[in-house]
Amino acid sequence: MLQNVQIGTFVIFMCAAIFTDLYRMKIPNVLVGMCLGGFFVFAILNGMAWSDILLHVAAALVVFLVALIPYNIGAMAAGDVKFIAAIALWFGFGGELIAFVILLSLYGGLLAFAILSYRQLPLPALVRSWTWAANLYNPAKGVPYGVAIAAAAISLRTAVL
């Protein structure tokens, strides 16, 4: 039962990130904070050893530092960096984190291709009035990579059900 609640909570966090990144092109810090806090709540409820918790924290820190590289060259927004690190906290070191990075890369590439293709199409007047659709169409707004990040995380977390 607790595992289902944990997975459900995680998926809700990810869906909220998808929605906010699509609609506002941002992942709110409060959502990243909830994701971080949620890990600690469930780690304690599941009786995770403190040494394992520290390994998860170390994984999040390593991922955060690595994600600063694309941030520093302008390829990723700060919210995406924080969000990836918060998700890495849930996965810890190991195969699941590696699978997450691989899926994130795949989904990110597909998302970028889809957005770039969308921007080549004429935007109907009705769609132009939708803020989120206009944001996706605007090259100055970038690509909402939080969608790919969350989709990769959901793919892995729900695979255990």
C-alpha cells in the first residue's frame, strides 16, 4: 500500500511539472521542494537506512553538478537542473539513474524535434490566443525540457507497478 502511495505521489509531482512547464515554461521551486521533501518522507516511512539516504543525496548532488554543464552553456534552464537533481534523489546511484538519463536524453531529443517541427507550421489564429501554445511556438522561449524529464521519470517509476 505504501509503495502505491509513494509512486502515486511521485507521478503527481511529475504531472504537475509537465503542466507547469508546458503552460508557464517554468518548473516552480516549490514543486522541486515538494519533490525533495517527498523523497525524505517516504525514505523514513519505508525505513530506509541513513547510509542509503546519504547515497541518494550524493547521487542528487552529482547529477546537479553534471547538469550545471548544459545550464552554463545555455542549453538548459535552472529549473530543469534543479528538477533533474530532485528526481535523481528518488533514484539514487545505480541502474535506475542510468536508465533515467538515457530515457531523458531520448525523450528530450524527441521533444526538441517535435517542438522545432511545430514551429515550422503556420499557427492558426485560435491557437495563437492560447498562452501555452504561443509559448511553444516562440523560439525565444526555448523548449520545455521539464516535460521530457518528468516523462522519463514516470516511465521508470511506473514500470514497477
